[in-house]
Amino acid sequence: MKNENLIKQFMEENGIEFNKPFWVKSSNNEVKYKIIEKEGMWGTIPKIQFYSNEGEWKETDLSWLLLIIFCEGYEITPSKQRPKDGEEFWYITPHGTIFSVLYHSYVAKDIALFLMGNCFKTREEAEQNKEKILKLLRRNEPLVDLKEVY
């Protein structure tokens, strides 16, 4: 089996896509990574980048990717992905009720639910995050200050 297949299998099993960030948590820290494809002398090869404290993506040694793939003790969490048009998602109302609807990229409510993190692939995921969303929904100020957006 080629290494390329091992990496693709690892990515598929963990819901990771090329050029999309994901989190890796170990016993003492949590780091945001992404796997990219780079053209090299012998064709396209995977590289791994991490999000630095300086706020920029930096390439790191492939040994980190091997540790994440083959060693125990690493918890991998892919970043939330916007649902596709017509895909079912679950959300929590201010009263704590959980509903499912189909996502539409032209509906402002659906977009807002996704952007605030109240958009879940399963009812179980919504249940697990219910208290966090209810706390967010009880806020008395906007999530974004439009004066700060440029």
C-alpha cells in the first residue's frame, strides 16, 4: 500500500480534507493543523502546517503527521464544515428544543445558525452542545461589532 493511501485513509476516517484546518489535542496541549498537497520533484506530496502563536500557518516536519497518524493519545477534531444545500442539520432554539431542517445557502437564518456554531450534523451532537448554545443565546450583545469589521 502506498503512503498516499494511508494518509487519505487517515483523513477520511477523521473527517479531514486537504487545506482545511483540524485540531489535534494531546495530554498537554491543542494545536490547529492542516494537511496540504505540494508539488515536489517526485510529484505531489503531503505536507503538514500548524497555526502558530504569531497567527500564521507554518510548515512543520512530516514526523508530526506520522505521530498523529500512528501514535495513541492524540484526539483529532475536524473544523466545522458548512452543510451542503439540501443537507439536514440540527439546531437548538432559545427554549432548548432541538430541531432538524434542510440547509439552504440562500436562507439568512441557516447561514446565521452555522456562523454562530448552532449547526450540528446529528441530534446527539446538538444534545452534547446544548448548554453552550443556550449560554450563547442568552447573551445581550451582538456576537460581532460591525464597527470593528473592515
